[in-house]
Amino acid sequence: MDRKQVEDIVKAVGGKENIEAATHCVTRLRFALIDESKVDSEALDRNDLVKGQFSSQGQFQVVIGPGLVDKVYDEMIGITGGDRASKDDVKAAAGKKQHPIQRAIKTLSDIFIPILPAIITAGLLLGINNILTGPGIFFDERSLVDVYPAWKDLASIINTIASTAFTFLPALIGWSAVTRFGGSPLLGIVLGLILVHPDLLSAYGYADAVNEGTVPTWNLFGWEIEKIGYQGQVLPVLVSAYLLAKLETFLNKRVHDSVKLLVVAPVTLLITGFLAFTIIGPVTFAIANAITDGLMYIYNSYAALGGLIYGGLYALLVITGMHHTFLAVDVQLIGSQGGTLLWPMLALSNIAQGSAALAMMLVLRERKMRGLAATSSISAFLGVTEPAIFGVNIRYRYPFIFGMVGSAIGGVLLTMNDVQATSIGVGGVPGFLSIFPNKWGVFFIGMAIVLIVPFVLTVVFGRMKVRREGRVANASATSEAQAETATAPTTETGRAEVSQAAANGGEREKNANDESINVLEVRAPLSGTAVPLEQVPDAAFAEKQMGDGVAIEPSGSSVAAPFDAQVAHVIKSKHAVILEHASGVQMLVHVGINTVSLKGEGFRVHVQAGDRVKAGQTLLEFDRNVIEAAGYPLITPIIVPDGQDMVERVESFTGSVVHNREDVLHIHLKK
């Protein structure tokens, strides 16, 4: 690294005047730029220090690689004369550049992603309950529990467990929302529980009570306030949580420490609770019902159009991250209407993108990409489409488009036949568990459509494209061969000389390939499932911008040394470590994605830079619950950084692994 290269990076991002804030993580520089249009991408690509570049959520990120990025950052700060910034500083600066809709979408995502595991679990269990209690699935007009009454209480227990997350949904949202808005999570839970207190009329029985004229009320000096709960509602608790967090922050700054415990929490809950029941709840309840009624009107009046648009464009929502926003809509529809029309289309969209990715196995010739197509399609069939979309379909474009075509057709079929889900759970093939059992037949027809249409279109178009490109390549090769023939020796002796030279070259190549090389066998540093890097939901890792390697979906919570090594570097936020083998080869183990934002929370490091460790020795431990609650993926990339002269190639192995038992990488070293 020299100063000129770093100066070129600063110049390529628009100069120091264009840098609002800058920080770095273990692998990349993170900029909040004033104007991203000033970035010279070609200049960055030409810079030997830069392994990749991309923009995400208002941050422009330049991939440098582990072990070097901190030196580049220090040099850059010296060049620009700017202040050092934290990850939160850059995130805040980047957030200011987002327009209000983007910020609202990100806020909803930040709130709902942490509670998603509970909602998905509830959805799956409700699906099992549907199988047990749904009439007409196994017997004509009778359910399984009707024919076998001994199963009735088991179904009742499953239903109780499953419905808990939806019954107390305001408590889950309250916890997550108050945390997101900067308040105390415990007060958020209490706020949510207040809104579903047993003394209140359940929101599920509100419509009947209105018709019967039996809605209970409070009388505050002549002011009649309906005494109702907000089960299954989203807006009332979201707005109340925002108010609670801001009020708590306001009081914390102004109340003396000696009486904070007696003042802040009680006053915050009292004011927020009162406003929730008197103003926030009734107003947002009416707004939520209006939104629901509007959606149902469109659904009832223009079913086919709605299915075509949402079913076809859902995959685009995944790319933008807006799909998380619709979780709130799904939950609201379930709470007020008893079912959601959106979730079934989501499930079919997952399958359609998986089918298109699977079809690429029959189109692609490169072994690695065919393997990625297979593994990512399975992931999509199980409801996680990002590996298929970002790893395969977007890369080649036409599989992504054909996936949207298939899901659009499926969406029309579902909406025209009133297919709804009782809950939201896992998408993809298991999504049928969430569908009302009497609509399974239509859903399975839709499933067949999204399996067949994208697959056939992708294979047919893909093979035509490959043949067309092959003809162009052959024509070009023929022209070059003819040009070479015109200047080549024409005598028999000349032809013999050319043939002999080719033979000698081939023999030399063969002998070179036969020479033995050293191989560093890297055992799994974690237990879990080893998967290709392409499945990592981060472009810098998935596109191998920093180097080759493998990733592990961990089943445990500790990282062990994969070989005898020296600890070259431990990242300050404790989520990653760089090891150096006696051969000089360095390797990065990076626990989770974006876990740098946790600032060390949930991580415990057992080593420090300079320590010598033995294979199998524990390097660090991590709290899975903390990482998952923050909404970060646990998938752990294991990278051999680029730029190491002694490394010839890296070979990865996937499948189930146990730390220090199975190999996940073979690093072939030059002699």
C-alpha cells in the first residue's frame, strides 16, 4: 500500500469535500457521501487496493480486505484531515440522505425483523393445527379431530401455543419498536401488554359488540371512552411506542438521578397509556380499519389486477428491502379480517424464483455456478429467496424476469379464487401450511404453475441464448484461425515445427500440472452447515471481492482455531479474527453479517493479537440470541484474502460439519 493509492480512493469518491463521514469495519471502508453521483467507479476498479464497491442503505462501501482496511483508513484520515467516525455516525449520516419513505420502510423493517422468528413459529404451528382441525382434508366434511376425538386436546394445546404470539403481538411489537426508537425495551413490553389487558374487550369481538350495542366504556367526567383492547393491531402500538420512547428520553434528561426510578417509568407509562386509550388507539384503529377496508375493496373489485401486480412484483420488493414493510399489512389483515391475501402470493413468488434458479442448472456450464443454482433454489423453495435472486437470477436477468412472470400468473389464480392465509409463517413450499385448508387445491395448482412456467421459459430462452453466443464465438474463432493460417508456415516442415511446438508446450503443461504442491487443510472452525460464499447475504462476501472461501451456518456458539496459528488481528468489535499459518497464509473468520454494529455486544474473545493457538482452541464465543434479536444473519464467512502470493487456489467443501473434524477449505500453496 502506498499513499498515492489511498489518495486515488479519496479522489474517486468525489474528494474530501464529498465525504460527510467515513468509518471502516473488518473488510471495507464505509462512506456517507454528500453526492454519490460524483463517485468514479472505473477509477476505483483500477485501484489495486480496491476489491469491490457497492452502495447500500445510503452508505457507499469500498471493499479493501481484512488486515489492510484499518491501515488504509488511517492513511485516508491523514490525507483528508477529517474526524474519525463510528459506525453509528456513518449510519446516521447515511440515513439523513434517505427520503421519508425510505426511512419509514427501514424503520418498519428494523421493528419487524427481530420478532419474525416468533411470528414464523406461530404460523407453522397454526398450520399444523389447521391440518388437525380443518374439515374435508382427510374425511368428507369432517376434521381429523372429529373422527379421532383423542387428538382434540392435543390440537387445543398446539393452538394455544401457536396463537400466543398473535394474541400478545402488541407486546412483541412494543418491545421491538421502543428499542428501535431508543427507549427501554421492558417498558415497551409493558405498554404492549397494557393494550391487550384481559379487562378490555378483545378487538376480535369488537364488531359483534358494536352490532349488539354492548361495547364497554369508561366515563371520564362525561367523556365516554371505549374500553377495548388492540389484539392483532399494529398501528396503535407503533405510534404509542414512539411516544413512550421519546417521552422517556425527555424525562431521563431532566429528572434527577436520585428520583429517576420513582418518576421516569411511572410517568411515562401513565401518560402514554392514557393517550393510547383516549386518542392514539381510537384514531389509529380507525386508520388501520380504513386501510384494511381499502385493500379488501381493491381485492374484491379488481382481484385479477391485484394478483397480477403484487404477485408479479413481489420479487422486486425483495431487492429493495420493501418486502418487510408488508409484514405489518399481513398482520393487520389477519387481526382484522381473519386472514391475509398477500402471504399466499409471497409463497408462490419464492417458489417461482427458486424454479428459475434451478432451471439455470440446465443452462450454465460452469460447475461452481451450477452448484450455486442448485443450492440457492432449494433455499428459495423453503422460503428464503435472497441467495437465488442475488446469486443467480439477477446476475443473468432473464431467470429473474421469468420468475416474476410465473408468480404473476399464480397471483392472478390465487386472488380470483379468494385464497388466503390464516397466519404468516415460512414461505415457499411449506407455505401451504398457512393457507386455509379448503383452498389447498387451488394453491397447489398455483404452485404447479410457478414451478413449471419459470423453469420452462428459463431453460428454453437460456439454451437459445447459449447457442447464439456459441455461434458468435465460433465465427470469431474461425476468423482468427483463418488470419493465423495466412501467415503460418505452409511447408510440411513448417507444419511439423508448429505441431512439435504445440506438443512440447502441452508436455510442459502436463509436467507442471503433475508436480506436487503443498495443501493447507482447513478444518471447520464452527459446527454447522458449510455453504458456498454465494449464499452470504452480503455482496462483498458473496461476490468474493475480498477473496475466496466458504461460509458456515453455525449450529453452535463458539469459534475454534482450524489449524495451529498465530493470531494476526482481533477486530475491536470482537466479531472477527484473522489467523496466520506458519506458511504465512492468513485467513479471516467473520461471525455474522453486519455484526460490527453490535460493538462487541454478545461476543466474548479468548485470544488477542500475537497469541499462538493450537488447532481446536477456542478463539471466541458469541450469543446467538443477541445477534438474532438484532436482526443480523449468523452465517459466518471464512475467507482467504486476495493478494497472498503464496496461495495458488482455494478449494471449498460444503455440507454438515463439526468444528475441527471436517475440512471446509483446502488452500493450495505455490512451491
